[in-house]
Amino acid sequence: MAAPAAEPSAHIAVAQASADPGRWGRVDAEGTIYVRTADGERVVGSWQAGEPEEGLAHFARRFDDMLTEVELLATRLAAGGGDPKHTLSSAKTIRDGLDEATVVGDLVGLRARLDELVAEAEAAVGAARSARDAQRSAAIARKEALAAEAETLAVEATQWKQAGDRFKSILDEWRTIRGIDRKTDELLWKRFSKARESFNRRRGSHFADLDRQRAAAKARKEELALEAEKLADSDDWGPTAARFRDLMAEWKAAGRAQKEADDALWQRFRTAQDAFFARRSETFAERDAEFAANAEAKKALLVEAERIDTSDPAAARAALRSIQERWEEIGKVPRDDIRPLEARLRAVEEKVRDAADRQWQRTDPEAEARVAQFRERVAQFEAQAEKARAAGDTRRAEQAESQADQWREWLATAEQAVQHR
């Protein structure tokens, strides 16, 4: 690094000797050239090639050349364009040779100028050394910071791409940092290199584990997709729908395979699932339509039942039995319609039963026979209920029980009539 330019200051001025050589030396008749110094005259050479004054002028020009060299060194130093150490060495060399220099000029002034230049060069050398030391300290600090960052990334980083990119950036910056002694630089490089290798091993281990996890996820999802495809044609709607919900939970728990394989397996699974639920929805829609039609048919029966003329209890009972048989043949209705429809039918049954009760109390000459008949009918319907229940026909069992209850009530009424005759 170049030394900073010296602050402008008044330097010692040294006059060129060629303007007035006689001021600084002389030449004798034999052509011997002398220069005047602080210690007296000193021979610097001889001149035999021409007029003696020409010889004096020649040695004066040689002084001027030396002075020019000194000023050039000073100018470069001040401008910061030269090496302060080179300037210092050159200035000392010239100064040390002044006592034997074969020149004619202001040697005292030139020595003072050289002393000044040497002092300036020494200051510049010191400044350059300080600058290099500061640059070295900054370079070391920066590499230490980069090494520390690399060590942190090696232990803590989990964003693998970002961390990998950061390691590349650190390396690029590392290569631009100069000015560190070899030993220190090698120690810092070992820290960084060790951290980078540790990170690469940890990242490699992570992706190896991830590959194993993805392979396991792929195998598991292939099993789930195959099971879903087998279930797609099932007509066991409730259990199969529940199993599909379980399969979905297991799918999410299986983790992710490689994207391409994961997408393909998901497409298989989803296609099978959609096929099943589409079939179920279609079936349920048909069933709902059937149940709705059944409800309308039962409503029509209820209108017929509610018009039964109870003035003739026997005819009313016959009409009710016909309606009850057709009611059972119609089949199921929507869940929300069950209670309202059954309530209306029970109301008709109670109406017919009440009419029969009233007539029995008025006109039943064979009450005992009817009591026996009612007992028989109760037993008959109870047997039907038991038989239906044994066959697993809950609906017909409940219907038979309902009819048994009705005949049982009529039986109780008949028995009361017999008891109170």
C-alpha cells in the first residue's frame, strides 16, 4: 500500500549549480576541478578536453542532475506514487556519497535537503507500516469473522441451500482478502475448511436420511393407493367410507416421497377415492328419491286412512288392515318423515279401536267368544313378531308387536266388558 501523501510544507531550497558554477567551485590552470565544502575545498576531477571553465560547468551540470534526482524522489514521495522504502534507501545512498561525489554545487544545501527527504521518507515508511499493520489486522479480523460464521453454519444451519450459497460467498470473499502472514492465514483457512467440511457432511447425512424417508413414504403410499383402488368398487358404503377416512390420515402421516412419484401416487389414490364416493353419492341419491316416493305413497295412504268411516267398526278394521299391509309393502321413508307419518297412522288406529270398543260395549252378545278370539289374535301376532325377530326382520317384528299391542288393548277392553256385564 502506498504511503499517504505528505502534507504540503516549505522544503529546503537548493539552487542549481549550472547557473553560477564559480560560486560553488573553481578550476586551476592545469584543469583540476575543486568544489567548496563546509570543511574547505575538495578535488572532484580534472578537465583536459577543452577550456577549464567548460570543465567546471560540466561538473556543475552533474550536480544539477543529482539535485534533479533528489527532487524527483521527493515529488514522488509527496504524491504517494513511490515506495517510501525505496525513496528512503535512495536518499540515504545519495547522502552517504556526497563526501566523494564528483560534482560542483551547493553540497551543504543538498545534504540538508537530503536529511529532510530522509526524515520524510522515514515518516512515510512508518505510516505505510502502520497502514499495513492496520490492513493486516482488519484482514485477520474479517477472516476470523468469516471463519466464525462458517463454524456457526456448520453446527446450526438447516436451510441447506441458503447455507450452501453462503459458504460459496464466504469463499469468494475469502480469496479477495490479502495482507495476512502465511502462518496466520493457514490457521484461519484450516478453521474455515474444517467448518465447510463439517457442514457438507451434515448436509449429506440429512439428504441421505431424507432419501430414505422418501423411499419409505413411497413404499407406504403405494400400499395405500393399492388398497384404495381395491375399495373403489365396494358397495359396503359405511365401513368403506370410514376406511377411506383412515387411509387419508395414514397418507398424511406417511410423509412425502420424491415429488414426481408423490404426485403420481396421489393421483392414483384420489382417483380411487373419488370413484367410490361418486358411486356412493349416486346410490344415495337414488335411495333418497325412492324414500321420498315412499313417503308420498304413505301420505296418500294416510289420507285414505283418515277418511275411514268408523260407524261400522268391523268394516273400519278391515279397511285399516288393508292400509297397514300396503303401508308395510311400501318400504322406508326419509328419516325426518318417519315420526310424523307413524304418528298420523297411530292416530287412525286409535280412532278405529275406540269405535270398536264403543260398539263392543253396546252390542257384544258373545263377549266371551270375542275375548278368546282376541287372546288368539294376540298370541298370533306375538308369534309372528317372534318369528320375524328370529329371522332378523326387525321392521316386520315391530309391526307384529304393534298389532299385538292393539289386539291386547282390545282384549283388555273386551275382558272389562265381560267383567262388568
